[in-house]
Amino acid sequence: MEVGMEPARTVSQSDRVPVTIQLGRTRVARDDLVDVVGGALVVLDQTIEAPLDIYAEDRLIARGEIVVMNEKFCVKVTELVAHVNEVA
């Protein structure tokens, strides 16, 4: 191996990375948060038609849409933004 060269990181199928699906965002005044009660609605900036952002290790990798399978929420990938091997 050459001086200064590091071996390439080997990615195995058992490597697990955190994946986050972002439904939307909003900003709420602190005073409004203090008054939040059960049943209150928090309105997000995302429309129902807009794709959801899919992050792996805090990096945007794809976009998708919500689907339901076996009574569980899932996300169907509709667009790749970055290749999974680019997530380090």
C-alpha cells in the first residue's frame, strides 16, 4: 500500500444506518407550544401531494410517497437523489 493511502471502507449488508423520513416542517411560537393540548393540530409546510424527503445519516438520498402495507406506513421511493454508497 502506498504511503498516505487508506484501505477502502468495506460496506457489508449487515451495516445499518439511520434513515429518517421527513413529513414536513413548521415553526411555532413558544407561547403556542406551552398551550398545546391533546387533539391540537400542528400544520406543516408540506402539501399532501409533495414528495417526502428520505435521509440516510442526515443526507438526502431520495424522495417518496406514503403507502400502507400490512397496516403499517411505508414510503415508496419515487426519485433517487444520491446513491446509497455515497453515504458515509
